[in-house]
Amino acid sequence: MKSVKRPVAILGAGPVGLAAAAHLAERGEPFVLLEAGESIAANIQSWKHVRMFSPWEYNVDKAAQALLEKHGWAAPPPEALPTGGELVDNYLRPLADLPQIKPYLHLNSKVIAVGRKGLDKMKTAGRDHLPFVIQYEQNGKRVKLEARAVIDATGTWNRPNPVGSGGVWGDGEAEANSQIVYGIPDVLGEQKSRYAGKRVLVVGSGHSAINTLLDLAKLQQEAPETTIFWAIRKQAVSQTYGGGEADALPARGALGLRLRSLVESGHMQVFAPFYIEKIDSVEGRLRVIGMLQEEEAMIGPVDQIIANTGSRPDMNMLREVRADFDPALECVPALAELIDPNIHSCGTVRPHGEAELRQPEKDLYIVGSKSYGRAPTFLLATGYEQVRSVVSALVGDWEAARKVELQLPETGVCSVGGGSGAAGQAAACCGPAGSEKDAQLVAAQVTDTGCCQSSLPQMVHFDQPTRSESSDCSPSSQSSSDGCYQSAQPEHTDCCASERADSREQDSREQDSRGRAACC
């Protein structure tokens, strides 16, 4: 009797999950794509009104584009900046409707657990040769699926961070949930009535918060009684403005200048640094209590709170597989030092692929924004390169898996040290970008502040990225986290790559005492 090849299970039908499906379809590999929402890219639908920083050039996966063009699809102008809704309508939905993908897409399918068939995570013998079992709920029923590999692209959007300081819910925060929105509400559109003429507190200091504040300021022009409060944990509000006119990113610089003008003209009240401890409800309004410059203070009363405080990954579904996460960022461990905002604020992250994303559990990969854990500034193009490399490895094309190459825009703004106050603030040290397109490319990956590098896009080729400055690949030079790599120069190759690939192809990886791959 002919055996049936088990599919690769892709969890999440957002941009990166759909890109993984496109690469698998291109390779002729069976797959199943599970999406918890009622439609593809359900998370993006919640911010469909928001215009993205990255142009179409960086938002379309190459394998997906090739499939679409075979069916007559015309790519949008590469330099245009889409909204979230345009990304779905003009790219992701047509991709999901292709005959190579649609039959294998399952909506309303929320993954509950991932494990190995017949084994819990404690059992080692033979687990690499057993299929994964994915349990998911579909239309009220629990369904089981066996798969040969798992690509987790579920993202972090549905796990917002609380407004309470210390990363935990503030007292009364859960009880006030009906008056708190975690995300980017459409305050000028569908949700205008919720905020017009109300007293609104925005919590957070990233670009989501800035866009929310600017939209509220527009709403304030229509409804002057609208009152805006802004609470941030940064030591000074100036840390959120960026480089202004000296910024190599004109669009981003203009964003900061507009916000600064609004703050200085008294359109909003700013509380910095403010650490929220408690939310009280009094006669239908909220009083937000916390520490302001080491003294107890209160914001309010307010009618609504908008929380733009970031998000974190849901790891519960992976409790019965051997998955490894950085203890601070909850990201894939090998990415930690590349994206840790405590070390730097660079949006540009070195290209990486299967080797960095590999988990102790063979053929389990966490990709997309979830691979970044709690860290901000994820670029879709990075996720597309991740899944290209991962799929190449799953089909045995180790040369393609190891050759990680991606045209990444430089942010033009980086700071090192992540400190607060003047020492940690941005210094605008670049001249203006060469063109509007250059600015858009750079704006594709940005964080709050910092000093600048070149704002022009650079082609980066890495046979294997480095995590060690040493070019000595002897056992004594190995990193405890992911083995030893040579210096990340284009002409260098990874001296561990051949052994790593051979080990995976033979299903006989050695692991160190922490379960990570040892390759040298």
C-alpha cells in the first residue's frame, strides 16, 4: 500500500504564513494552512486604515508574486505605500484564492496544541521520526492533524502588553476592559463616535502611539471638546520625536515634528515618565493612578484608553514540543542580540534563515513577527526570507537554505546602549536621503531614536550570519547558543554549515545540554 506523504502544517494565514504556502506550492510540497480568523490576515483587518511605512517593493514575497502573475495578477507600483486594507485586498486575498493555495486553507481553525504523536515533551527516543500532531478547534469541534513539519507564523498581535507597569496587568485594568482598546483604533472612521468629544488617554511611545495621537488631534479639530492625554515610560517626551528636520527619513522626521508641534501648542497633556499601577472606575469614567517622576499621580478622569504598548507571543500551543525562547525578549534565541532594544534601536536586522530559526524540536520553526518575540520593528521582507530558507531546508535544498540573501533598507537611525536620558537619546547625524524613494525604503524598518548609518538600500549576501566575532571555528570557540560562525563577510562561508546540513539530512543532530544544535 502506497504511503501518503504528510503535509507541512503552517499556523497562521497572514503575510508570512501565506508566503510559506507559496514557497511550498512552488516546490510541489503538500501543506495545510490553518487560520484562526474568519478570513485570511484577520489581524491586519483590525488596522486596515493604517498606512504602512514599507512600500510594496518590500511587502510582496517573490514566490507569491510568481504564482500570482501566472494567473494574470499585476503588481502595485513598487514605491507606493499601502494601507493594511490595501495589502489584504490587492495582494493577500488574491494569493489565498489561487488554486495552489485555497484548497489547503482552513479558516476558523484555532490551534490549541502542537505535539509529537504518542509522546510528551519529556520523551526523547525516536521523537524525531514521529509526526507532529496539531490539535485545533474548527467551528466548535476539535480536530487533529498529522504533519511532518510545523511552521508557526501566528504572530503576536492578539497578545497585547498590558498598560500596567512591570509587564503585568494594573489593578483594575481587566475590569476596565470595555473602555480600553489594545491596538490602533480607527478614530477618524468606524470608531469616531467612540472618541469624538471624549477624554482619551493614549499609552505608549512607538509609531502606533504617534499615529493614534495625530489622528486624535485631527478629530479634535472636528470635535474641539476632545481632550487628549498621553502617558509614556520614557524619561522625556523628546525621545519620541526622532531627528526632525535633520532626520534622514523625511516622512518619519515630519511625523515627529507634527507631534512635537502638537505637544508644544498644548493640544495634549503629556505625562513622562509615568508608570501605571491602578485604574479606578468612578461614575463611568476612569482614573489612572501611577508614579510620575517618583511621586504618586493621577491622570483623568478619562472616558477611553488606547493602549499602544506592544505585544508578546503566545507560547501555550507549543508547551508539548521542545521550543526555545530568549528569556528576556521571548524571541527565537539566535535573534536576540540582533533585535534587543536594550542594546540598540536599529530597525535594520541582519538577514537570517533556517539555521538561526532552528528549534531543539526537529522540523519546528517559529517565523515572522513571532520569531521576534516582544521586540519591535519587524519587516515583512525579513519574514519572507525566513520562510524561503526554512522551506528550502524542509525539501532538502540545503544550498538554498544556507544562502541567505536579502536587499534590506538601512534605517538611517541607530543608537547603541539603549540608555535613557540624554545619553540614550537619538543624535541625528545623517544628511538628507537621496530621494523620496530612499526615504521610504529606509522607513520600512525604523525604531524611535538614534544615530544614522547610510540611508541607501544595500544588498547583503550571507552564506551564514555570525553570532561570534571570532573566525576560529574550533570547538573551543563555539557559542553556547547556536554554534560557531565565521565573520559575516560576503566572501566567507560558514565552516559549520556542511556538518550542520549533513546532520539534519541524516536526522541525527547532536545537541548540547541546553538542547541547541552543536555543529563543530
